Amino acid sequence: KQEVTQIPAALSVPEGENLVLNCSFTDSAIYNLQWFRQDPGKGLTSLLLIQSSQREQTSGRLNASLDKSSGRSTLYIAASQPGDSATYLCAVGDNDMRFGAGTRLTVKP
Amino acid sequence: DAGITQSPRHKVTETGTPVTLRCHQTENHRYMYWYRQDPGHGLRLIHYSYGVKDTDKGEVSDGYSVSRSKTEDFLLTLESATSSQTSVYFCAISADSSGQPQHFGDGTRLSIL
């Protein structure tokens, strides 16, 4: 059974700082890895999807990397802003997607 | 935003009653999913559909059934609700299970007393 772990569980940084969120998974035979953000009381917003044949994806200030051999993915956020405050979730798989517990990010003005 | 509507958004009901949650999409996507989100357990897949009348079980399917009679609608039914099914339920859609992202609705908060 695929297990997905996200570290740290919570992170607080000052505005403008670059930061990295980590995601690890136990089974390297994955199809996709997807990063989401979730605001309180809301649904999930898809940020980036990395297919198993890819190494990274970029969207604006976000960059996600995938290393299947080590079972790890990172989400890099450049020049963080207070609006980036949310819980960030990674998920692995295709139809039967398994989620990590998330990292709760707070960006202080 | 992906065109996904979940109804109702909030519901309170009693143990033993049947409950049906509806997910409606306007994107004509083939794949639809039901998840539940609980503190300490995160998001877990209940059931999913890969086409009209085509469904399969997820990680936590016991006590739930689903139906998909039209591309745009995916129903989740709790035949006899229990307190352990109190949760936030999310619907998601995807055009392709392997290369396209899943997009989520805003959720239904269900309380079973």
C-alpha cells in the first residue's frame, strides 16, 4: 500500500523567503504526483502535476520536482507572499490517489 | 475554476437515515471521484467512476454506494448513515486518469448525529 508523508507538518516564514516543501512516498511505481493547495473550509486547488516520465514542472513562482528512485518530491515556492498561506498537499497515483497529510504554511507580512 | 457543483453543501441528519450527495460537472470529463477528509486521516478515496455506469471501489468504500447514470452526475449514497461517516466529502473530476490533474469541488460537510 502506498504511503505518502509530508514534512514538515507546519511551517511559518517571513514574506519574501524562498521555501521548500517535502513529500515522500513508499512505492516508486507511480503514475502521477500532484501538488494541491487547500484554503480553510475550501476544496483543493490543483497546482502542478508531474507525470512519472517527467522530472519537474513549473508554474509561475512554483516549481515541483520528482525523484522516483528515492521516492521524493519537493515543491519550491519562490518569493513567498501572505497569499500563499494555505495547506499544501501532495498526492500520488492515478485513479486510486493517495494523499499526504499536508504542510500548513503561514507566510507572515 | 472547473465547473463542479456539490449539493448539498451542508447536511445534518440522524443515524440510520439514508443520505445522497450529488456531484454535478459541466466539463464533460470522463472520470469522477468521491473522497472524504477527516482530521488525522487526510483525504481518502471512497469510489470513482470511469464512465457512465462504470464505477470502482476506493480505499474506504464500505457503507457507501455510487451511481453514474449521466456523464455530468455522480451520486454518493450512504444507505444507513452512521456517526463514523461524519466527514467532509469532496467530489473531483479528471479528463484522463494518468495525465491530467484532478479538480475538486468545494465539499459537503455532513454531520450524522
